[in-house]
Amino acid sequence: MRFDATYQDRTYKSVGTRPVRPDGVDKVTGRARYGADFNMPGQLVGRILRSPHAHARIGSIDTARAEALKGVKAVVTADDLPDLSNGDQAHHDLLDNCMARSTAFYDGHAVAAVAAVDARTARQALKLIEVSYEVLPHVVDVDEAMLPSAPVLHDTIFTDGVDPRPTTSSNVAARSEFGHGDVDAGLAAADVIVERSFKTEQTHQGYIEPHACVASVNSDGTAELWVCTQGHFVYRQKCADLLGMDVSKLRVTSSEIGGGFGGKTHVWMEPVALALSRKAGRPVKLVMSREEVFRASGPTSATSIDVIIGARHDGTITAASAELRYSCGPYAELWAELGAMTSFACYDLQNVKTVGYEVLVNRPKTAAYRAPSAPMAAFAVESVVDELAQKLGMDPIAFRIKNAAREGTRSSYGPVYGPIGIRPTLDAAQAHPHMHAPLGPNKGRGMACGFWFNFGGQTCTDLNVNADGTVTLAVGTVDVGGSRASLSLVAAEELGIPYEHVRAVVADTATLGYNDMTDGSRGTFSSSMATISASRNAIEVMRSRAAMMWDIPVEEVIWEDGHAKAIGASYGNLAPLSVREIAEASGKTGGPIAGHSEMVADGAGVSFATHICDVEVDPETGSTRILRYTVIQDAGKAVHPDYVEGQYQGGAAQGIGWALNEEYVYGADGRLQNPGFLDYRIPVCSDLPMIDTQILEIPNPSHPYGVRGVGETSIVPPLAAIANAVSNAVGVRMTHIPMSPPRILAALDARTKG
Amino acid sequence: MSGLAVSATINGDEVEYLCQAEETLLDVLRNRLGLTGAKEGCGTGDCGACSVVLDGKLVCSCLVLGAEVQGATVETIEGMAKGDTLHPLQTKFLEHAALQCGICTPGFLMAAKALLDANPDPTEEEIRFGLAGNLCRCTGYDKIVRAVQAAALEINGG
Amino acid sequence: MYYERPETLQDASRLLAETKGTAYILAGGTDLLVRAKSDHFEADLMVDIKSIAELRTVHHTAEGFAIGAAVSCADLGRHAALKAAWPGVVEAANLIGSAQIQSRCTIAGNLCNASPAADSVPAMVAAGARAIIAGPAGMRTVPVEAVPVAPGKTSLGQGEIVATIEIDNRPPRSGDAYLRFIPRTEMDIAVVGAGVSLTLDETGTIQSARVALGAVAPTVMLVAEAADAILGTRLEYAALERLAEACSAACRPINDKRGTVEFRKKVAGVLARRAARIAYDRSRGA
């Protein structure tokens, strides 16, 4: 049956309620099994040896002494992970990141690995591996890496997207450009212009669970991988590709996942664990330490951004332009491009241009971090928007409302918007008591808007109706924060049965078709769509079974309130059949009842948010306290409002950490100085106030319930909202994130000294 | 080097184990005793995911040697519910959606229980500072603090 | 590695003195066991001193307080008499780490870890605290500031153990305070720390003062010029400004991941001024 995903207004029984999540009891009793909580018979302990140098040519690796150590069962290097990329650069880069081949590109880059009988032996073995390095000049700063004098990471990189193609190699891997109209003409028509440059430091997703996996390769070439991941189907594909395995022979099970936020979308050490297991002939458990997570997983980009915006006295923006330089780590990716696409997405602009540069540096490979690349661009743009409003003497919300994108606006990155929520979030902010509360001395208020695309993608779901009328829902999108509860609500809603009758599980790669990762805020959007489709397919089966039980034509059977009902006057005396009654009879009416769904979930509606923040800054120390924080965001439809609020609050909290304290600090030697939670300072409980949320529901026309993704947008406005608040509190425009106390105090001193 | 023999009381059960001198209590709980509810988020006492109660005191089990536990009593998340009756904190964490990924939850529950045992009616500020040794990256702490407040109310008969 | 848990100071000292390899004293372990996670760390012996009964108590006598090296900072926070006499020292001790860390960490360990940023040390230095050191040659007593000699290095000889921290009883009209600057509200290492201890005369004039700064030099500094700046004053505005200037001037900080030279110099003065205010109010019984 063709699935109609069009939004239809309806009243809900289950969707919108707040039941306890199905995986909850396991998680409050310590029984839930995460990446490091699983063991296999005969399992070995894996460890990875990492480069202490930011940039070094690898001369030789002598593993003989390590291999000779009693209890060591395998040692692998790049030689054990042959390059099967066959010209596929992305594949090659992934492999190179998992295990350095000729060159170590950052402090923490893997160069060898061991599997041993216990942790003590593995630790000893690492010390016995002798690596000869030729240390090379390094560069970690995004602006310095673009200078002609910078050490070049790859002499094969000639900036893509520039015509004619450059003749010399550089660290600028690609240039991208978006926009429309004529920015120069627009600026010429402006009465007021603000132009500023900004920097943001590199941050990490900071999930509390380090990467962990157990790999087991059998002598017949079949293999199993237990791993904490945001996408086990993607991990299966990548590992199979890198190791030259048949996809069908590798079965990947996603453990419970202790946070990801984009950082568990790439394989890091999983192919190494498989290679160790293949060589040792035994299962291997590989768990990163926190230090390894910081040094060698995938933080977000450090950035350097220039913004210029002009407006007329009436508040109309006449032109806006930005140049964005994003660090990628050692491999070319599209992070600046995403920044360039999102920069001005909140606004309806006649003349707009953004240019992004992907910059290679001797830092870990950049990975996605919640709405990747958007928060930094929003910080720069929303800071200038705020300053422009001040110069025009306009209220910051009124100025944004005047220029906000709406249905029919051609976005700065190309597409024309459908119904969107930017204006309603601004209206709600303007009406919110937070915007009107009084502020004392040394306090400041800031607000900012944010945008994220959202994503749908490939989704496969099975819904099995059990003989007692309960339902098992098997999904392939990893549950990172309560989606099993949301999807159970959706199945209950569609089938008309109680939430408690549905049990959602995350299926492994051998038992369900391919699913994209839980990223792009797609988890609940796409899986709920697939769940609705699977439910409707199961209803079709149940209608036909009811027709069979009644011996009437299926066209005469409708589905209503969780029951099959016969329509038409001639069947008036047939009592409706419940799911349970139909299921109990299924053995005699054609066998098990199930609904399946395979789809590409299109139409993930774009998402907007407006945040308001009050801060207090100690003018003598530069210390900032967040006094009050409000998140207003469009959810399309909040399936389980608790977990929607949780996404809003969590994104805001991560943004607060990023804005105030979190940053990668490199020494002059190119080594990471703060690879731990002591000096990489994520917010603690006492740093934050309660985070107020307001859920707006502007239905997504391309989802049956109007659902939009909610997970990522909430991290887009905070950097800007807090920067605006701090700037308002201290009277100096803050242009460097994080606004750590030394940076704020230095800015205050600079102002005093004039 | 042979292992050290240790006997201790863990969640009310008398337990004996052998461990190497450098092994932490967390290593012992997870790798030797199969009690994987305590998590290693950092190994340096900064995240609190490994929190347990040792002789009545809340500690990071990653910063205690397994050998130090000789003769001591240890309470872990696995012992928090009494049979199939959840502790009020466990119930309130569920009702208030105070967890997203859940990796920090065992540590938070142990710390929150220690906090309420010592201070049955804490203010929001006391809760926030009392739980500052436990990192959560998903929730922004809002729903965790509310769950602890609700549990305190319930425990106090409110 | 070997793990030993002696029950007497003599046994502990002997174990440490006789070992050929690298030996460490394990009290709360909140620094040592963090260092032990590093692949670069090697130890042949850890001597756990928590089973030595005399190190597990706080004695309050006519002279003062004797704090055993194995007493946790949380327990110090529950010692009413110590808290009443030396609120600054106890507050400093209670600032170290989380509730979990408090259950284990000790001020003797904080001292012997020899970090310039140790929170309890500036407060102890301001308080004029002494370390009683047990060793193969018997006991000796030194001012606490003589224990750390450089970041991570102490003046202790092989086999020596800081057994007790001694602090005098307070004369009337005395008070102390410790403040530190950290970027977050908890869980950080001090970027700057300032401890101040004062005694006033009947008129409210400062009769004696000690000012100590942390995290602004390789070891905690006792800043005599800062104390001189407020001696004989009633901590008027001008005195406070002179105190702050003296502290900023005395600093010899570095740029690192936690702060800049300029930041530390400025904030050292700010914190000393604020801590002095609190100590002064406490001295007056306010």
C-alpha cells in the first residue's frame, strides 16, 4: 500500500502524553548494558598506541618485543589494515584516521594496537612497541593554517571549488559559496553597516560514555561487533568496507549508548578491534579512556568568521555576507559548507552571500556535533544582528521579526521555505515574561535565533502483533534519548491500543533492513513515520483477518479505536474485534500478523528556535553566571513532551558550556593540554539554573502527525544569545568563544585602557 | 605477582575476590564481580559515573583501590532497589524523565541518595552543589534536580 | 606493584625507607590514583596509611588542633571546634573536589601533592600551620610552606611521612578566610587562591596578619608585603587597595590552560581583598 505522509490534523490519545520510557527501569537499576558492559568468552583486552606528536612521519614500527611478551595475542599496525579504498578518498581518509599509515597527523593519532590477556599486559605491551618518528612542523590554528607559510598536511590537496584550480597545494581543501542577489549593491543601499570578525574554539561533544566495543571475528570470516554507536548499520558498512568483508557476514549490535551528539557517527577504533580479533582469533574488547576520547575521537571545528550586514533606518536588512573558515582536522570535509548554508537561514534577504573554506589542521578529525557547524555561524551572525539593532535603536526581537524568513522565502542556501516556525518563536519570545523582567547592575540579557535543516533518510521498521494482542516494534534507529518511548506512543496511537501494549526494541543489523544513523534530528521524525506506515500495514492485515473471521468482504471492515468494525446495516450485530481477538485467531486465519515499512523519509521540516538568556558578570574577575535561560522552539508535534523538553534543555546546556568555558587548548608542541573533564570544563549542576522551555507546534506538512526533528536546533542559538547577554552586561562586544573569564577580563581592560 | 585476596560486603552479600594491586574498586566491580552498573566515564574522579558508597561514604570507585576495600562495606546501584521495589529516587527519575542516555544515571542516583540521607530536605542550591561531582551531558540537569526534589518530598512524606 | 597497609607509623616509615623502587603514600588517593592512570606512571609500592589509628583523628588540646594525615576533608567539615576556630582553613579544605572527593581527600595529601594550586595550602599557610613529619630519624616539625618545594616535589626524605597538621588555637578577635577563583562553580582547580588570617586589637585595628596566595607561583606564597599593607589599619578602602596591589605585584604566575599571567595577577589582588574583608568581619564577630 502506498504510504501517505501528508499531515492531517487530528486529536491524539497517546501522542503528547508523558509515560515512563520502556528502557527506564533497566537504566535506574544499573542493568542497561552500554558499550563497555558486554563481554564474550575468551575475550582479550585491546589497547591502542597513539602518536605523541602533532605531525610526524612514521619511519618504522618495531612490534617484535611486544609480540614476544607473554600474554600478548596480537599486535596490529597499518600493515594489518591494507588500503582497499581503490581511489575512494573518503574511504582512505577513514582508514588513515583509524590507523595512521605513513604520517601521524595529530596528537593522539593511532599508530599501532595490541590485544592481550589482561589490561596490565596490554599496557606493558604498548611500551614495548618502538616507533621511529620524524617530527614535522605542525599547525593547529585555523587562520594560521591558511597562510602560505603554513606547513602543508597533504601535498595532494588543491582547493576544490576554485576556478581555475590552484597550482600549489595548501591546507584549504575546498571553497563553497551560497547566496543570491548583489551584496555590494545591497550594502550601498544600507544606512548602517556592521562588520566584525569572530573566532570560536574547538569543542567536544563530551558524551559521558567513552567509545567501547567488543569485536569477534571467526575463522570462517563471519564476525560480530557489539558497539556504542549512533548507527550500527552505518558502522557495519564502514567496517566491512575497510576490512574487505561481506556486509552480510558482519553482525553489528548497538549497545545502549551513553551519549553521542554526533561523535558516535564515525568509526574510530572499531575496525581496529576487528583487525585485532581477526589476527588473534579471539574476541577483543576495546574501550577508549577519557583522554583518548578527547585526543582521538571527533570534536567540532574551530572557526574564524567574518560577517558584514547592512540595513536601512527602517530596519530592513539590505545585504548580508559572511566568510567562514572551519577546521576539519587532517581530512577534507564539508563543515564550512554547512556553516555557510546555515548562516543566514533565519532571514528573508534580497542580497546574501556566504563563502566557506574547509581548512586542514593537525587536530583530530572533526566530527558532527549537534547541528554541526551551525552554532558558530549563528554566533557570528546573531552578534552582528544584535549590534545592528542597537545601532538602529531597534528592539532586537522587533528587528529580527522585520527580517524573519517566512513561508515562501527563498532561503540563503537555496530552497524556498514551506510553513516554518521562526516568526512564531520570535513572537513567543517577545511575549515571554523573561524578556520583560528587570535586570540589575552587571547583568545583561541576550537573545538569538537558530536554524537547523533536519534530516529524514532511510528507515526500516517491523511491527509484530503478538498472539496476545501486544505489539513488538523493531526499529533500526538507535535510541539516544527516549525514542523508544516516542515510537511506542506512535504505534499505540495508530493501532488504538494502550502504550503499555507496545514494546519497542532496537534491532541489530542481521534482523532488520538498513537504517541511517540517529543524526540530523532524524530519529523520531523518520522512525515515527516508518512506525505509522508499519502500523497502517498491520491494520490492513488485521482488517483482512477480521473480514475472514466474519466471512465478509474486507471493504466492509474499518479500523477504529483499536478495533476492526464491520460497516453497513447488514453487519450491525457483529461485535467489534480487538487486536487481541484478531491476534489470538491468527494461527487459523493466515499466520502471524505483522506490518513492515521500508522508506526514505522525506520532508523533514526545517526547525527554528529563539533563546533568551540573562547573565551576571563579575567585573573584577570576568566570571559569568547564567541567571535565567528560556528556550522557545518549534517541534512540529511533540510526541513525548518530556523528551522534547529534554532535548531543548540539553542543547542549551551544551551551548552554555561552549559559550563560557569549553575549548581545546593546545601547547606550542601541538599537544592537547586538557584531555580530561578536569580542564575541559563542561557545565556541572551548580553552574546552571533551571532551563525553561516553550514548545511550539507548527505542523510539518510532510509528516502524518506534523513531527519535526527537535534534537539539534537547541544548540544553535546559545553561543550567540549568551554572547549578546555578556556584551550587554559589560558594554564590550565579545567576539571570541568561549568567553572565559580571562577573555572577558582582557576585553574589559582593553576598554578601560581605551 | 599474585593477586591480593579481599573479602568485603557488597550490597549486603559477603564477597571474596582476588585483584591485582593497581586495580581499582571500579575495575573489580565491573570486571571481576559483574556489577557493571557503575560506569567509567573518566577514570579521574571528575564525572561521578562510578559513584558507590564505601563504608557509608560516597566515593568515586575509580579512585579507590580494590585492595583498600578489605573488610569494608560497599553499596552500588545494583543494591538500591529492595527486591522489585524501586527506591523513590529511582521512581522519580523515571517519572520526571531525568535521564536521556542514562549512562550517568547510576552515579547520580547513588550521589542523590547520599545527599538525601545526609540532608533530607535540601534546597535547590544544595542539590545542585551536592550533585556537582556528577556530570550529565544530555539533560542540562533541570529534570534531574526536579526528580531529586520530588523524591525528597516523597521520602519526607509530602 | 605492591600494596601495603601498615597499622603503625613506624611500619609505614620502614616500608617506605626500605623499598628499592618507587614508593608512594596512599591517603585519600584522589591525586595519586589519578596519576596512576597514566601510562607513564610506574610504582613499585603504595603504602596505605588509613589503617594507622593515630592518623585518623583530630585532637583538640589546650595548644591547638592536631589533624591526622588520614582525616578526610569531609570529616574536617564536621569538626565543630575546628570550624569555629579556623573557618577559612575548613572552607578551603571543603572546596576540594566533589562530595565524592571530599569523602577521601586529606589536607596532608593536598600539601604533599605539592600542586601550587592546592586549595587548602594557602589557608594553612595563612593560619601558620605546621607539618609534623615522621621518619626513620624520628619526628620533626616544619611550617607547612616548607613541605612543597616545586610543582610535584616536596622536601620529604625517603621514609618520611607527614603524619599530622598542627594549627594553634585562636586568640580573641581573630578570623581567617580563603577564596579561590575557578571558571565553573565546582570541580575546578584554582586559577588563583588567596588565604588571609587576621587578629585585631580591641579597637578593630589589625594587629597581626598573614596573607598567602596559591596558583600564582611554583609554590604557595606567603606575601609579607600584603600583610604589611593592612597591619595597623581597620581595613579601610585604601588599605584594601594596597593589599590588592601588593598581592598582584608579588605574583609570579605563568600562562597555562587555566589562566593568563595578567588574569592571575589581577585576580590575586581581587581575591585577597575579598578574603581580607571576610576575615576582618569574622575577627570582629560580625
